[in-house]
Amino acid sequence: MTMAIGFDPGKTSGAMAVVYPDGHVEFVLHEAPLCYLGKLRKVSNMAINNRYRMLVAVERLTPRPGKLSSAKANFELGRCMGELETMLALLNVPYQQVTPQVWQKEFGISGDKETHIETARRLYPSVSLKRTERCAKNFDGYADALLIATWAMRRMS
């Protein structure tokens, strides 16, 4: 049996999605440094104890020069990625980085966040993509993390 984890790194819009072997999905919002650590430790132990195969994919970040992003924003993204890679290394969790172009191609989508949300809702109609129950809008960070986890199940197997 396989469980998949997808990470959409980011300082305020980052998220982790866990797809369990029974199809259940859980999300963790990146709210603070090391916020993924507890869930990642729990999921890793569950995989080991139940002999699940654990597939982990992390969206590969690259700096966006010029008007697309400031130096400060690029630095923060790099810091978030460093935290994530440190957690994965500390827990001895192997992972694969995947560029946005590669995982998006799997679903026939581009960089449009609304399309990402629609695709995730089509693939997982019973999963809420809202940050909280009171939110009116779906969160594209959850959609991206879920699609990255789905990419891992399809391509890393």
C-alpha cells in the first residue's frame, strides 16, 4: 500500500498534503517554521509501522528575478525550502523534487491557480480545499500540494 505526500513550499501560501492508502486526505498549512514536523513524523512512523510505501514530492523552487519577485521574497522562499529539506533529512524521509512544469503537465494545466483548484476538486470531489470551515474560498496551496502528491503516486511508483 502507498501513501503520498506533496509539498507546495512557500512562506504564507505553502502547504503539505497527505494522501493515505484509503484515499483519505489531510492538509497542513505552512504557518511557522517547522510546522510540518509533527505531521511528517506521525506519517513517517505510520508508514514504517504499517509497511506502507511512502512517496514524497516537493515542488522545486527557483528564484524569480526582476519584477516577478523581490530579493527578500526569493530569500524567504529559499529559507522555507531549507527548513523543509532539513525536516525531511532529520526524519530520514527520501523525496523527489519536481518542477511546476512537470507536475502541471501531468494534469494538462498551466500556472493558473483557479485551474489547479478545479482539477483538484475534480480528482477529489469529497475533499475540502478551504483553509478553515469558515473560509469562503478554496486555497490554491492545498490544491497544489494535493496535485503534487497525486503526481508522486502516478510517476514515482
